[in-house]
Amino acid sequence: MKHFLTAAILLPIGLAACTVGPDFTPPPDATPPHWHDPAASLAPKGGSAGVTTQADPQPDWWKRFDDPELTALIARAAGGNLDQKVALQRIEAARATEISEAAAGLPSLKATGSYTDQQSGLDALKGQIGGLFPVTLNQAPPPYGLFEGAVDASWELDLFGKVRRSVEASEADSAALLGDRADSLVSLQAEVAQTYAKLRAAQAALAAANTDIATERNLLRLTTDRASHGLTSDLDVRDALAQLASSQASAPQYAQQIATDLNSLAVLLGQAPGALDAELAPMRSIPRMAAAQVPIGLPSGLARRRPDIRAAEARLHEQTADVGAAIAELYPDITLTGEVGQQSGLLKNIAKSYNSIYSFGPSISLPIFQAGKLRAGIAQARAQRLQAAFTYKKTVLSALQDVENALASYRTDVQRLAPLQIEDDADQDAVDIALDRYRHGLSNYIDVLNPQSSLISVHQSVIQAQVAVTDDLVSLYKALGGGWEAGTGATTALLPGTSLLN
């Protein structure tokens, strides 16, 4: 018996390093050495803005817009957004699961206490005693009580790493959830910045529309006055009135866009629609970066910066560990159990040494026939591991696509903005000249109407082009994965062993 107990104790020590199943190794870097888009090496023609691979993206990229209001909104969104709060609670739950899984590989200890009042039947007692030696009983013995207190211990020896693989999978799941939370934070920051830029663009468009309306109202008065003196025709008056009505009809759409963007920003910050109306009502310019090259780094840095790639890698790790846990189900489970305590019919004697009780013994459970269930579990785990590997590769390819698309959009929109600004200035000069000639009777109203209509259209196009460049920059930083590292509460993302419960 002593040899058996010694073997039972030494066996886990000898097999402590025996963990079945594949060990996880990070997938090789699948990114190209350079970006495909020419904007990655050359500044766009027609504009001074470009990108450079000589430095990594700035983590707190929104500060480059030099807009304190935008910086404050992004900080408030990180702390107030309800999706972020939900994501944090998912991480808390995953960390608790880690603790639970780890506890399965440690000894468990519990204390028990009981009291029973027992009465034996006469026939039953005769049967129990009469089988050993003749006895004559006329009445059952009186009832008696039994006090018992004990400490029970058990330990399932993790000889083949089932518990260790389960803990490994739980840690990887927590890392994946941290990556999900960081990815949602990056998306949140981008959405706040893009919505804020659209708000400022809508405010600028409304202001421009109101300016055009005021100009056209004055022009209508001038045309009406000239017509009353026979200097122009009623047709010019009708054209001026139609132009004014057209501009007045376009203004409400900008007001609607402003209301929609204000409501969106409020909800993104975890507040009710309307909560930011007073704060953001004063007009500010569309956030734009100063003309400078935007650092984007090399493609090889994506796996380090993009939290969705790191989350996909963590899920591949999790599925790899699950394969090991499934394989360990084929091996025997050995559990050490023991009990020590006191038992007595009288409470006052329960502590006496002669009333001590104990028991100890190992148990083993070995699967013999499961009708293919365990093998099917292994096959399922391996298939899920392959799914995770393909998902990881797709995530990397999608990340490269996001960056390349953002680079192309940024390059082309910068190229589009510069000539639009030139056209806007030229149309403004043409309108000023035409108005001056019209006031002095040197031209007719059509000479004013054509450049005025062109100016209104081009001016709105310039605003849309400006916000498009800002939107492209935000999309580029989002595609590069920046933002979650910048002191926003996600700096522990994907670091196994850290816990929000500590």
C-alpha cells in the first residue's frame, strides 16, 4: 500500500511536462515588404500632402488635426460609449473563466459537519447480526445520535495537460476579447472623428448657402429695381427669383445633416440625442491636417498595430489549445481523494482521539468505449483550428486591402481638392466682375446668373472635397490600426497573464 501511495504521489511529478496536443506557434508574417499604392512613396501630384513609410503612424492621430473639441470628444467617447462598456464586461467574464479553469488543476478542500438521529428496526437488526452469530432480540435498541465533522480533499492530477490546455485556451480567449475591444475602440475613434468632420462640413455648407441666399436676395432687389426703370426685362426678375428659391430649397438639407450628426455624436458618447447641441452649435472649421507627410510605416507593422489581426491570432491560439484538450480526453484521469475527521455519538466526546476517522485512496477513470465521441471531438477541434487559421489569413488580407483602399482614396481626393479650390477662386472673381458690370448696365442678368450658379456648385464641392480628405485620413489611420495604444485604457490588450480582476 505504501508503494502504491508513493507511486501515486510521484507519478504527477514525473509526468508534469507531459502535455499532449500541438503547441501554438505564431503564424509567419504574410505581409508584403512594401505598399502597393504609389502614394506610399510619392506625394500626390497637385497637392502638398503625401505619406511616408519612414515612421510608424502616430497612436493619438486625432491630435494632428489640432482641434481641441475633437480631441475632447474622442476622449469622452472612450469612457462613455456603451459598446465599450459591454466589451469590458465581456473581458471581465473571460478573466473569471480563466480563474475557474485554472482552479480545476488545483487541489480542492472543503469542511463538512453533520448530525443524524438514527433508529434501527428490529427485523433489520436481527438480519444484520444473525448472519454472523445466533442472537435473540425481543426489542429494538433505543435511537441514537451521531455527530460527525470532517475535512474532505480531492485533487485531479493533470497528467496529460487537459487542464493546462483548457487554461491556455481561456487565456487566449481573453486575449482575443481584449483585441476585439481594442478594435472596437479604433472604430469608435474613427467614427467620432468622421461624424465630427461631417458636422463641421454641414455647418460650413449651411453657412455658405445662407451667404448665397443673402447675395441672391440683394441681386433680386437690384434686378427688380432695374426692371422698374426699364433697364432690364421681367424675365431677368423671374430668373433671379428662381435662383433665390433654388438656394433656399437646398439649405434645409444641411440643417437636417447637422441635426443627424449631433444626435450621432451624442449616442457615440453614451448620451441622449440633443445632449451636445449647445456645445457643438458654434461653428468651427472642418478639421484638416497641416500640409505634411503622413507616417504610415511598413506593411510588416500591421500585425503589431491592428488589434483585429492580434485577436485573430489569439483565436488561432485558442483553437490550437482546444485540440490538445480534446486529445487529452483519450487519456486516463487520476484523482486523489481523502477525508479526515471526528465521529461520535456524544458531542462532548467528538474531539477524543479514539473517535478519529480518515480515509484515503486514488481513483482512476479510463475511457474504453465512447462510440467515437472522443475521436469526433478531436476532429471537430482540428477543423475549428483550420477555420481559425484561414480566418487569420483573411484578416491580414482585409487589413492590407483597407490600407491600400484608404491610400488610393486619400491620394485621389487630395488631387481633386487642389483644382476645385482654384476653380472656386476663379468663379468668385467671375461673379464679382459680372455683378459690377451688371450694376453699371454693361451686361445683362444672364452674365451674372451663369457664374453665380457655378460658384454655388463649386463652393459646395470644395467643402465636400475638404471633408473627403479628412475622412480619408481618418480611414487611413483606422486601417493602420492606430489609436488603441494611446492611453485609452486598452494598453494591456493581448498581453496574456494580465487580468482586469487583479
